[in-house]
Amino acid sequence: MKHRLFIALKIHESVKDEIINRRESLCDEKSLKWKWENRSKIHATIKFLGDVEKNKVNGIISLLDFLEEEISYSCQLTNYGIFYRNKIPAILWQGFEIEQRINELVKKVNDKLFLIDIEREVKSFKPHLTLLRLRGNEDDKSLEKFKSASFPRFDFIISEASLYESRLTPRGSIYKEIKNYQFKKKD
């Protein structure tokens, strides 16, 4: 049996509140009808592992224990952006800045998991939070409001990461936290 796994930085509920408030301030009647990601699914993926054999899960949990030695990260919400698939808008996301040392963490995660034959990520980490999976029927004018929006500075801390299982269903994916890793507080 296989498990579809990923590792993500967890976003505090107060940050999710701010993200949702900002989003709602830009929504018009058309965009209110969009199927927004559930707040429980707002996270920053640092590594998608894909389908992993059940017998590897405990090894993954152990290999990631080093995460509890990490120090929390200072972050700041930034702009919105859109990822495109075949030149068609596919995902609306909320960007955020994070300390550069996150790249060392991502590399270490990749290196550790490579020890048990999980491929290294080839793309560099782009800090973002998926807000909406676009279906192609979204109005360009509404999307443009997001792309051109600006808000006051909002600082936050990321203080934990988790290993998740993602089960695909006809109604979308369902996440189950397998293991949480608390980072150390900043001095």
C-alpha cells in the first residue's frame, strides 16, 4: 500500500485570518463564487514526496527529526501571483518572504530523503500559499484585482512543519497530519 505524502510549513491561524480578510476585500460577486482552498489546507509545501510505500513512512519520520532543531522563520506576506499551465491560469497564490536559510532546510530535506530513494526536488523553493485552483471560467478582471493589489506590511513567524498524507477523492484532496515538528523559538 502506498501513501501520497508531502512536507509543509504550517501557517498559524492568525495568518490565515489575515489572508482570508485580504482575499475577501478583493472579491466581487463573481469571485465570491470561486471554490477557494479550505483554510485548513493553507500551507507552504517544501517537498512533495509522491506515492511512498507504507514501509518507508517510519523511516521518513525519523529522517525528518532534524526539523525539531530548526529555528523559527521570520516571514512577511507579499503579493499575489498566478501559476500557469500551458499558458492558462491554473493557481492563484499568496506570496510571502521568508529568511534565505529556508533554502538550506529544503536542501537538507532533499538530501535526507534521497538516502531512501526519494528523488530530489529540481525546482527551487518558491514561497507561496495556494488560495485557489483555477478552472478556466474565472473572469480576467477579477484575477487582475489580485495581481495588482497591495496591502500594509504583515509580519509573521513560521514555527513548525509537518509530514502530511494527501488522499485524493472525487471532492478533492483530504490531508492527514502524520507527524508535526516544532521549531525552536527565535532568541
